[in-house]
Amino acid sequence: MVMKRDKRGKRIVVAIDTSDNAIHVIEKAAEIADMVGGADVIVLTVVEVPFVASEGEMNMARIASEEKRIAEYHKQLIDRYFAGSTDMLVESMILYGDAGDKICELAEKVHADLVVVGSRGLGRIESMLLGSVSEKVLRKCRCSVLVVKSSK
């Protein structure tokens, strides 16, 4: 599901989860895509999977159900924020693994010009303990990264 780079446009990877801040992230990405004259957009959610998962954690029915739920959520967001956009290609993608790594790998693979991610608004201590996907993406991605802060 990788788009080939065309001559006309920019490419934006929008990495979201299902938190409330995802709305702000997708709104900002839609605004930017429109400003640049219709960038191609990939709406991405990465489902974190434990490195060594027990049999119970990797229940295939649960994974399929989660994937369906995320795909429906993506469709709702795409329909709401990109419905009137006839000059851009918008795709939905779900990947599995470490979110920071997968976001940057996809961005490089599709030659993204920009990655848009959200920030949970964690303090310094919480970020150190829990890790921060947005911080990892900022450090690791080769393209520009926009971090959309939580509206809290």
C-alpha cells in the first residue's frame, strides 16, 4: 500500500491514535494539505505489540476486531476532514510494532515531506518513565515533523 512519488505534490504521514487529540492532529494535517495545494496523505495508526507476546495477548480475533475498529475510525476522520478534497489522495494504514519506529520507517518508504503526530502533554518525568512517541519521531525521522499539542 505504498504510493509512488508523483511529480506534483507533497506527501504527509499523519500518525494518530484513538485519543481525543487525534482530532486536533487530523485537523492540522488537513489544513496543511490544503494550504500546499493538495498533498497526498496517509492516515496511520500503529498498534503497539509486545516484543515477546504470550499466546493470550496475540488473540487473532481481538487483533482483527481492533483493526476493524481503527479502520472505521480512520474512515470517519477521512470523510469528515478530507471529503471535499478532490485534488489529493488520502489513504488509511494500520501497522504493528513500535510506534516511533514504524512511523519513521513508513515516512522514509513513501518519501514523506512531513510527519504530523500528536503529543500527550506528558511532563518531563512521565515522558522519561513512559517514553514519548512524538519525541522518538522527532529524533528519528529524516523529514520534517510537526507535533500537535493536546488542547488540555
